[in-house]
Amino acid sequence: MKFINTVKGATARRVRNEYEDELKTELWGDSFWNDSYCLISTGQVSLDVLKQYVEDQRES
């Protein structure tokens, strides 16, 4: 859990630094992440297969 919180904190700071103006209209309050997280195993698939799977989920 500490690892996940560290990753979420680091990515939030980086995104805030790079996209500060854009985020002002996109965030609800000051929170970037909520308290939950999800870890998913993909097995032995290529990155291309994984990307296609994610894109297919967006379309359905």
C-alpha cells in the first residue's frame, strides 16, 4: 500500500506541474486521486495486444 501511495503522490505532483492550468477546470476540489487503487495482471501478452484490449473496452 505504501508503494501505491508513493506512486500516486509522485504522478500527481508531476501532472500538476505539467498541466496546472488545465487541471483547474477538470478537478473536483484539490484531490487528484481517490483513496482506492487497482492492480491488474496481464499475463504473457504483448504491449500491442494489451493496448488493443484497452481501446476495445473504451468502444463498448
